[in-house]
Amino acid sequence: MGWQKGPGSRYAPLTPAVLDPGMEEHAPDVARTYLHIDMDAFFASVEERDNPSLKGKPVAVGGGPGKRGVVTTANYVARKFGLHSGMSAWEAQQKCPQAIFLPINGSKYIYVSAQIMATLERFSPIVRPLSVDEASLDITGCDRHYGNLAMLGQAIKDTISEKYGLPCTVGIGPNRLIAKMAANLGKPDGLLVLDAEGATKAFAPLPVNKMVGIGKSTAAALEGIGIKTLGDLANSSDYKLKNRFGIIGPNMRKMASGEWAGRMRLEDERQPVEKSIGHSRTFGENISDILELRSRLVGLAEMVARRVRRSGVVGRVLTLKLRYPDFRTPSHQLRLPSPTDDEETLIDYAWRLLSELWNPGAPVRLLGISLRELAPKKEWSGQLNLFSIRRQRRACDLHEALDTLRDRFGENVVSRAMSGRYKGRPKRGSSGEIIPFGHRLSMSRQPANTEQIS
Ligand code: DCP
Ligand code: MG
């Protein structure tokens, strides 16, 4: 799906974090300098560091022979064989049978990430962690102690290497976009400083999908009007672009020219205001234990709620699906009393759906939940009664704090699975169904349907 124009078109306010307008602390007319740091093959590099015998060999984290799921990352040796993040374990094994597949050690990576972020604060008072292995620093004036910008960049690379034994790439530029793009261009183990003019030259020959925020389908739409490279995009007319993409069009042109487009919210087509937002997990081993299933459900609900909040929407219809080992994939859905982005609500109702759908004790291979009938949150705020506004406000504070932590240290850093509310063995009703934790909830139900997914 490409960007469309017109009042009917809605895309998620999903902004690549580096381009979030909220991140610009200073008036744009004040000349500033930014540094973007991104660790190289982060999870794999941490594993190589901790086991030097892996050096020089193709390494992937996640996946593995006989395992399901996906590769989270591959080291640069393995990338030569075509391995990459998000590739299915099966495909990765076909492409590189000799690769060493390692289990994911999330808490270790989060710990290392926190160490690195803390170290970066020595180099600038303004450090914005953007993901588990990426940060954007405002380094205006900070280079004076080091000689020049490149020397500051090198000092950061050396420090990370000496203290943590890990490689990274650093990009420096007059705005966060150029700094991020410079880091992308410098990978791996690189250091690239670009001024505005250098950025225009460096971007020009690149295919349009190399620009942060331009994915495959927008690239295809651009190609459809004869724009293949960032140079083509930079030289396009705003009229033509606006006609095809709406306000996003001229903003894309600005970005291709290396101009800070921070006042816009560049919507990432990979997550348009989808019809639904959901997550599912295929388990390494089938799960038949109810407590284990509940804990997975809580994790999924948290992830869905977080994505929903990030998109600035609320959703009305909740669907739960599970897959049995024979690949039967029944699903069950309900309409919530009011649209929500609250994980506790999702947990309550998803739990209820599970109790009605699941054959207790039956092994489960996959569990997923999704929320649809999404609408912008602001459209709903007027319709909430006083009580729910107060409740929502308290929930919002909590969500904000948790989202910040997860943005900073990754999805698994905080978990509510052991909070009092979800502790203990679930109760069963008279007919054997599982009663949700908290109060019983009234809802309108739709019959379970069964879909076959191969
Ligand atoms: N990651 C993940 N699932 C993905 C992509 C990434 O779990 N689909 C994890 C593994 C990566 C880490 O996040 O090591 C950081 O992601 P990056 O996109 O920065 O990728 P890498 O650091 O692995 O490689 P690069 O050198 O390209 O930055
Ligand atoms: Mg990285």
C-alpha cells in the first residue's frame, strides 16, 4: 500500500523515532550538530564477544535447526550468505546450513544496551535512545574538547570498543536525519560525517527505499511516477508529489535533499493505520500449561496495546486465535464495550476469549491476538464519561512510563505477568470455563469461527 492523498486516507502517526518532531529541542534556525550511533549486528556481536571462538564464522541469533520462529540478526559473515533479520529459521538454514544459530538472550542484550546508553551520556548531555542498539545525540559544541567532529565520533567508537568489546557505526550531520542516514551509509564499523551539501551528494544515487521511512510499496509508487533514486526525488516538483502523495510528498522531497523535515510526522507505510494491529507467537515447544499460556497472552496483549497507543488509535474488536499442532487455527472475537488502548482491558477480554476457545490441556503451537475497528483516539475522548477519564488518565501515566522503558530497553524489559492481579491459578466457573481475573465482564459475543492457515 502506498501513501494516498485525500481525507479518507489514514496512516498511522508512526514516525521513525529519529524523525519524531518531538525530538527537536531547539529552534531549527540554531545551527546544531547531531550524532547517530547504531551498534553493528548487535545481538550477534554480543554473542561473539562472549565466545571468541565464533569470530569469523557465520552466526545468527534466533532460529536454528529444527526451531521455529525467525532470525533476529545475523553477523556480517552470515549476511554474505543472505541471512538477515526477520528471515524464517527454515530459510536461514537453507541459505547457510553451516551457520551457528544461537538462542536469544534478551536480558543480556538489554543490560549491555543500558551500559552503552549510560556511557554515551559522558559525551553529550542530550542522549536519546531510539531502540535497543541505537541512539541520537545532540553534540552541538561537544566536539571542541576532541578537536573536530570526526575525532569526537572516533572517541565514542573507541570507548564502546574498549569498554564493551563491541563494534558500532557513527553518523554525524547537521540534523538527525542526515546523522541517521550517515550511520546507515557507514555500516559496518564506520564513521561518516556529512554536511548538508555532502548529504545531498551522498543520497542522490541511492534507491528511494534507502531513505528512512520509505518502504517497498512507497518506493514502488514513486517508481510508478518515474522516481527511482533519492536524486530523482530531490529534483521532483512539489506539485507532482503533492498530487500523488498529499503533504507527505513534498516532505519526502525535502528529506531526499537532506533537509530536516522534523515538523512533519512522516508516516511509515510499514505500519499504516492498519485495519488491525496484532501480534502472534509461534512457540519453540507446544504449550499445554494454562499458566504458561496466560503469561504468553499477557505479553502479547502488552505488545498490541503498546503499538495501538503508538499509533494514536483505539480499537473495538478483539480477536484471539490459537493454532494446534495439527494446524487447526480456530479464532474467536468479541466487541468491547468501548474502544480501548489499555492493556489490562485487552488482557481481561483476551483471557475470556481464550477460556472459551481453548480446549483445556490441548497443546498449543501458536497464540495471537489482534484489535480492529481502529479509530483515532481523539475521536473518542469526548465520549468518555468522567469516571473513565480519571481511570484512563491514571492508566495513561502508567503506560507512558512503561512505553518509555520499553522504547529504551526493549519489549521485554518490564513485564506485568507477576503483578498481583495476574498471580495464582485461574478460577473456573461452574461449567468449567476459566473466570477472568478481576471482575467478570459483560460483552457482546460473536460465535467462534475456524480458519485454516497452512
Ligand atoms: N532485532 C530483532 N528483530 C528484528 C530486527 C532486529 O530482534 N526484526 C534485534 C536484533 C538486532 C537488534 O535488534 O541485533 C538491533 O537491530 P538493528 O536493526 O540495528 O540490526 P543489527 O544491529 O543486528 O545490525 P546492523 O549492523 O545492521 O545495525
Ligand atoms: Mg544495529
